[in-house]
Amino acid sequence: MTKPQVPERRRYCPHCNAKVNRSKGFCPQCGHEYSFEPQLKAGDVVHGKYEVKGPIAFGGLGWIYLGWDTVLSRWVIMKGLLNAKDEAAAAAAVSERQFLAAVKHPKIVGIYDFIQQGTEGFIIMEYVGGRTIQSIRQERGPLPPPEAISYILGILPAFTYLHEHGLVYCDFKPENLMLEDDDVKLIDMGGVRRINDPNGDVYGTRGYMAPEEADNPIEVSDLYTIGRALATLVMDFKFMTDYEHSLPLPSEQPVLAENEALYRFLLRATHNDPDQRFQSAEEMGNQLYGVLREIVALKGDPKPAESSIFTYDNLIDVEDVAGTRAPAERLLPALKMDTDDPAISELLRLASIGEADKRVSLLRGVVDKYGKQSVEARLAYADALISSGEYGTANQLLDTLAAEDQFNWKVAWYRGKLHLAGGDGQAARNEFDKVYFEMPGEVAPKLAIGFASEQAGDIPVATAFYERVAKTDPNDTTAVFGLARCLQASNDFAGAAAALDLVPVNHSLYTQSRIALATVLLQDENAMDDKLLDRSARTLASISTESSMLYQLSARLLSYAAWMIAEGKIRSDRSRTLLGNAVDEHDLRLGAESAFRKAARYAGDAKEKITLIDFANKIRPVTRF
């Protein structure tokens, strides 16, 4: 820096925090002497071996200098005190010397030494090249969410390490995050302190600090600063004043409106109540990764990944046609059980029992055996009761669990299933929304909200949630079929067809998706043309299993084609075929007649069979004899 000086807006008395204007002098409010001028200049040698090259920045505790270790021939960072006459700052530096030397992590700047020269103390740290994320943000403006999220995901392991070692960072912000060779590293350890340490000062930055941080910074206080830092990276807002402890609404910030999962993540990360935030850096990272998957998938290809909390949905039976046609609680993903639960072994043995009454009886026995010791046994029992239609008993059990632990979000999940099974979509959505708050990166709560919204008749909301799930991980095929249903209900047949094409070819429901796709393609007679006829024929030809529905759709397609020739909408062309039939009115009618008669063989009852035979007789070509 050619003219190193602290801007006037950052000049506050280190003793009473009153605003001061001069670079040095005496505080007009408390009378303490202060100085904001760097104490070292280029060419000074500290401790006999650190040659000062000059000040490069100023931080919360003091001036930061670039230095050269003349003994080990390496660049170093020398962090000095902003105000050498400030006893509190001096004490903080002494505290750093006592425990920071033990901090060793590849994502955290290394602490080499702590030295004193006269009345001044200096922390000697590893020199990290590259650029701070703050400088990138200042140069480019708000960063794309995927980029900003990747920086935060990259540094979260450093916080896991600090917290596991009983330390909190306190002053995280983009200027303390360095990008070097496509990796990020935490720099400036000046504000680090022990968790629950009653002594020492707390250093933080307004707009980033958690409300409770000034009194007692804890792990979740760090996670709050991480959430705030991410918010400042993706949008411009008055985070130090108007929104010091809040966030703009999505209606005020397009980036939040376009990325609801990110907004939900930030709401929980920066909640004013520490108990409502993510409780560990690992939990925060898992959810943020899920948010990133969704953001990227919605603009590109699916990003499937197995959840550590939920299974995939339960639409797996190739013959479960009902599961493709309407939302149902039985189709929702299952919660994975806590492997530390004392009843886990018995619960796993019972998992394969499908008979509802038997399952309820056996789980009641497990609950009686373990009582309050096993939360998972009681949750599994509540789930079985819901599946058996014993809603009152299930609700009483869930009330008991909620009273024991108000932060057990799993209770909300099962309450949502209970309301969904009972036909109350709005109540189910309210419960699932609580789970979504806790797990913004998980697919399952969004799928559940889609189910509940569709059941409640809120098709636009159901469509939005189904789309997010289907495009993120189409292995949850209930989302794909749900999206297609909602788009069909909105007369968006092209969109519904595109949705059904998301089902992976190796999924057990792929054939059902082809049948559903053919149904959609043949839905709008007015839109039918040569191109759509060919696509419908290809779709039907790709279905290898025989069924009444397959042959009915084939007959319908051939009947459409014959009618279109008769009406002059398409030309007769015997060199072209549809489902093995020449594109000629006579041949197409013969093909449709044959398909209706084959469908009749698979009819479910006599009435349906007679109806299909009548269709066959009506469509067959007219003959003279």
C-alpha cells in the first residue's frame, strides 16, 4: 500500500467503541489514547529475521504486513496490533500465541510463530497467494450462486476442524477467505477464541456477526457468519444496516426468487435463534450441497445423489399403475433410521414385513420393550399406524414425541404423512414445510410438498416443486409422473411429454412412463400432425410388455391417422408405416381393428371386453360383401 491508512468509517475507539476521526490521539469520549497508524515500515527487521516489505491490509485486530523470513527464505504474513496502546488487543494477541500454534489444517492458514518487539506483538503466519473472495466480489459484483456456494462448501471443513478442537473463528467474511490455485483457505486467525471462554474480547464485523456473538460466540455463531457471507456474495443489500440481522424478501431480490432452496438455506443459516440454525458445519455442508445440486440441475442435466437421511420414493412396482396417477403417502420416501438407536437391530429385522396388521402388532411390541429409550421405534410404530388407517392413535403418539423434543423435525414428517393419508393436503403441506425449513437441500420434503399441494388443488405450486425434484433426480419417478399430471391439467401437453422423458431408461417404471407418454401425445387431437404421429408410434413401439392399455393406445393412434387421411390433414403414403401398418386409410383401419381386438383379450371384465370389440367393429374398413 502506497499510503497505508485506516478509512475514517472504520475508526472506532478500541476501548469504548466511540467514533473517532483522527488517525491517532485521545478518544474524546473515554480519554484513552489510540493509534491507527502502522508501526512498521519497509526495511524494518523484526525479531532479527523478519524483514518488513510493507503493509498490505488492515483487519479487525491490526495492520497486516508482508514480510520475508531471512532465515528460512520464505514469504510470511505479519499480523500486528491496530492500536499498540490497547491492552485488550494485546491480551488477545497473547491468547493467540497460547493455542493457535496447534491449529493444523490444509484449509487454514498456518501459524508459524508469535513474537514481540518492544511493546508490540506480531503473529507470523503462512503467506497465501491468490485473491480474497471479497476482491473477486468487488470486481465482478454479485457472484453466480453455484460459484459462491462452491467457495463456502470448500471452506466448511475448516470450521468442522475448529469446532471439533473447541475453537470458534468469530469473524468470518469474504475478505478472510482466500482463493489460491482453485482452492480456498481461511486466513486471518486474529479473532479465533475458545468456545465458552469467559475471558477475552470478541472480535467480529457488523452485518456478519450473530446476535449472540458479542456475549458468547459458539459453533452456530460461526455458521451464522457463513450464511451471512454467502448472502453478501450472491446479492447486493444493506447487510450492515437495514438488514443487519435479517434477509431481503424474494420479491426484493431476483436471485432469491429464482433459487428458493438457496433462500430457504439462508433463512435457516442466519436465523436469530441459535437453536433454529444448522447445528454443525457438516450438517450445513450436506444441505448446501443439495441446494447446489438443485440449482445446477435446473439449468442443465440431472444431478442424482443418494441421501443420507431419506430413501428414494416408493414407486418401484412395475404394475403400480395407481402410483403413477395420484399422490399417496405410501409413495413418499422413507426416513432412514438413526443407527445409534437402541432398538435399531429389531427395527431393521421388521423392515421387510409388508402385512400392515402384523407390522403394527410387532412394532407395538418393540415400543413396549424400549419405551422412551427408542425414538425410532415409536416413529416406526406411528408410520405403521398411519399406513393401517389408525390416524387417531398415530396422532396421539406423535403429540407425545413432539412434547418430549420440540426440535425433532421427524415428527413433522410423519404428521405430514398422516394428513396426506387423511386427505387434508393443506395441513400436510404445512407440516412438510417445517421439514423443508430444516432440510433445504433434501429432495424428499420438496416431493412431499408437491404431493400435498396437488392433493390440495394448488396445481401451480405442485408443478413447481415436482419440477425441481424431477430435474434434480428423476429416479424419484413420483415427481416425474406428478409433474406430467399437473402439466396435463394445465393443458401443457408438450411440457407433460417432456417431463415423462426424464424417467431413466433403466428404471422399473420406464415402461409405465412410455405408456403415460403415449397417452399424453394422443391427448390433444387438434395438435396431431405427421411429426406427432411418428413420435407416438415410436413411443408405443418401445414398449415391450403387452397390456390392454398398450393395445388401446395403438388402436387410438391408428384410428387418428386413418381419420386424418380421410379429412385430408395428412397424405396417404404406402411407403411409410405406423406400428407396422402402411399409412393408408384401409390398412390403418385394419391395424386399429386388430389392436382393439387384442386389447379385448386383456380386458379386466366382460363389460370392457364388449366395449373394445364394439370399437373394433366400428373402425374396421367397409367392404362390399
